[in-house]
Amino acid sequence: MPLPIISVAQMREWEQSTWASGQTEAEVIRRVGAALARQALNRTRPGDFILIVAGGGHNGDDARAAREHLAARRVESVEVTDPAAALPALEKLLAASPALVIDGLFGVGLNRPLEGAWLEIIRRLNQSGCPVLAVDVPSGLNADTGDPLPEAIQATATLTVGAPKAGLLRPAAWPFVGRLEVAAEVGLLPCPTSSELQWTLPDDFRGLPLRREAHGHKGNYGHLAIIAGNVGHAGAAVLAARAAQRARPGLITVITTEDAYHGVAAQCQAVMVVPWTPEFQLGDHYSALLVGPGLAGRDVPEALPPLLRRLWRNARFPIITDASGITWLEPAPTPHNSIRIVTPHPGEASVLLKSTTPQVQANRLEALRQIARRYGNPWVVLKGHQTLVGRLEGPVFVNSSGGPHLAQGGSGDVLAGFLSGLIAQPVWQQNLLLAVRYAVWQHGATADALEARQPNWIVEELATELGLAGRNGNTF
């Protein structure tokens, strides 16, 4: 189950309910320490030097509890209760270039500005250039607002306890939080809080993809049409088609411009490719339509934008719009119970909203709701750091996989293709929200696996590997 995004006050209430049930703080700290050690082991190699920087509170206890699980690493600790006194020892250990620093200085309870030697400790850690794993919240960061007080640890990753704190997801916090991970199973009671924003967990997709019947045939699994590709952008159509194949719909047809036809057709085998002509008709044998990848440049057929707008308003089959197709949309209602999905990055979202990219990024949740309100209440996949999935009403899901390694040309085409390949299948249409969330998570988790194995991977490999994350319990 996804986790609610909570405030510090809600976290405190959750803890108090847990202690009242008979669970002990010591047991929760022990489990947090074990979870923290797993993260540290995943980020280092045997024999590496790990430095634990622990304050006097429970965050320090969490960091100290990790040490017993790090026997395969060389571990040193600095206890920081008097920052001025601790600074020389910290300087000496940082000079040895730790492979990882565990930050356990301050927790979510910090709500006053730091000063003096405390600020110097944080500055020295940031200046060291060492990777930092923060416990619960980067020290010096307000966990409700996401603002530094006035400076904060610039963590490589943050392992927050129980559920994500609201401030950790705010754009102001992103440079400090790094990759956000959640230690959800640490002995706390089930979270008593609900929230508009929900954090996606890998276990949400355990058992996927959906099982196929033994007697199934390709007619059971839909026929996806992809209108994509133009001269100079044929690769986008190919990437979308290859990613769609990884979702395994029954059939895929790519409809591309005449100038791109030979380039696209030469790179496709099982996928059918036909050239676009003004006389082309989309028959009712298609079970879903993707429009947009690679439809850039001056020579895009003039008939395509009005065709998409007309289909968006009237067609009964599912439509997914990506890339240039997004910018062709106009505010309009859509048929009752129709499936519509739009996948903008922040720049494309700003075009839809006639605003700016910084305005979109300043309040991504509101941007998502506004897009849904204006364009017939589609499902919106607002891409970027911690991609959002939602629509006009109901919960909005924050994706937990992926990262800046996905910032490559063609990455969005792969996501659009894989998502559309799922949506073309009737069984996934009956599990629509799960399909959208799964596609987004799978895209990011596959990239995470590639990054761990080979940091210079390319998007073509993403399309090849897509669909492996989560298989046999492997969530990378």
C-alpha cells in the first residue's frame, strides 16, 4: 500500500500511539538502524570507510544502531553534543575521504535556526564532497517547510522513517534531500493518517504484470496505434514502439510521416509501420492510441493537430498524448468514462497552463489539478523529480523510482510507449490507475537498475530492459 505524506505533528502522534500500544522506542530504533545499515551497504563496498556523525537525540541513536550491522565496513563515529569540541575530530576523519557519511545530527524536531559551531559542522560536511546518507531528514532542514535553518546537510540520499514528511518533497528541499527512501517497516503501528499525496512503494506492484490466461491469443491483448516520428525524429517513434512491445499488447502499428517512414520501418520487425497520408483513417480495431513522440519540426502534417483535438473530444478508445501532441491540445470536455492520459514534463505543463516552468515547479500538485480541470479530467503524469500521477479529484501518487539519470533524450518516449502498450490491453484498462502508476514506477526502477550496473547506460538499453523491475521479488 502507498504511504501518506505526513507532517511532523502527525508523525509525533503516530509515534505516541505506537508507544501506547506497548512497542518500545528501543525496538524501533534497532529496526531503523538495521534499515539504515542496508542502505549504507548498498552504497558502499566491502572494506570501505563509513563515518557516522551522531547527535544527542534519537537520530543519533538511529545512526549508532546501524554500526553493529556494518561489520564488513571500516566504521568510525563522531559524537556531536558540543559541536566546537567535536570539530577537530570531524576534520581529521573527513580528511580520510569516507566512502559514505551517515548524518544523524538532527531529526524532524529541529525547528529553530542553527548558528555558530553547529553551522560550521554542517558546512564542513557539505564542503567535504563525501556522499551523505541522512537519517529521517537532512540535519538543518525543516521537515514541514523544506527550508534550511539557515543551512542544511546536502545529502546524497535520505532514509526517512515511517512515511515521507511533507517538507522533504518541496522543491526547496530537493538539493538537500537527494534521493528519498522510506524505512516503512520499523515496528510502528499502521499509519493512522490519510493524505492527498501518497508515496509509491515497490511493494505496490508485487505480483505484476497481470497474469495472462493460458488460452489467451493476441486478439485478447489489444491493438495499439502510435502516431509518431518525423524527419529528424524517427528515433522517437522507434523507441516508443520498442517500449510498447515490452508491455506486450497483441499488435502495434506505428503511423509515421512519409519522410520518416523508411527510417522507422527499417528498425521495426514485429511492429507494423505505415506512412501517414491525409486520407488515413483510424479504424475501430485499435484499442488505444498514442500521439506525439517525435512529431516535432516544421513538416508535421497540418491535419494532425486538429485530428488529435477532435479525437480527444470525441473518441471512445483510450488516448495517450506525449511530447508535441501535448502542446496541440485545447481545453475541452471528453466523453463520459473515456480514458485520457497526458504525460507532460514541466515545460509542456507550462504550455498547457499558459504559465512558466518555475510556476509549475513551485506547486506541482496544483499544476496537475489545473491540467486535469482544463482538459477534460485526464489522468496526468507530471514528469520530473518525483513524478506525480493523478487527476482532478482523489489522491495523487508520488513516484519513488528513477532520478536524474533519466534526463536523456528519448526517455519520455520510452515511458509513453510502455504506458500505452499497457493501456491498449483490456485487462489493464480495467485496472487503469494501477497501469499508469506501474508504468511510471517500472520506467524509473529499470533506470535505477541500469544505473547501479553501468552508470553510462543509454536510452536504447532502457527500452530493452523495461519490465524486469520487480520480477521474482527484485525491486532493485
